[in-house]
Amino acid sequence: MAKVTLVFALLLCVLGLAGFLGTGRIHQTALIPTWFGLALGLFGYLAISPDEKRRKLFMHINVTLALLGFLGAGGRAVYGYIHASSLGVAPDAIALGSQVTMAGLMLIYVILCVRSFIAARRSGKV
């Protein structure tokens, strides 16, 4: 699962950089997915270890970060959409797309982690 984490970290970094460049390098908040990707990548790299306790620790840190990222990005996407709609204007397409994509990636990652944790517990590797 640690290697899957590195893939999701890369996807988040690319998403953040694309959003930042897509806004003309003006909005620093477009880099938020990149920061989450760097954190997941760092802890994912640290989870590649033969030591089971170390691997479990860093994977639990990663799934916690991903859950917070999902809640934050999903919440901001819903808030931004509702706020723009209440003003009668279209929401910022780049921001909304980036937030929804980040929330989707994080949700998929959390689901994969939970499934992996359940499978490890059932197999007796814990």
C-alpha cells in the first residue's frame, strides 16, 4: 500500500501544479493539493520498510492526512459552489475542478487504505 501512496502523492502534486499554472500563477491556494501530495509522498516513502510497526504508523498517518484532505477539499468545493450560486455567478471552474478532483482522489485513497487495513487484520499480519 505504500507504493500506491506514492502514486496518489504524484497525482496530487500534478493536480496542484496544474491548478497553479492554470490560474496564471496568481493563486497560491491552488498549490494545496501539492502540499498534501508532498506529505503523503514523504510518509509513503517512510512506510516502505520491513519493520511492521513503522509501516503501520506511517500508513495510519497517511490515511489520516487523506481523510482530512477529503473533508477539507470536499467542504470547500460544496461551500464555493453554494456561495457562487447564491450570488448568481458561476463558480471558479479551475478552483472547483481542483477541489472536486482532490476530494475524489483522497476518498479513493482512504477507501483503498481501509480495505488494505481490513485485509491485513483478517490475514493475521497485524
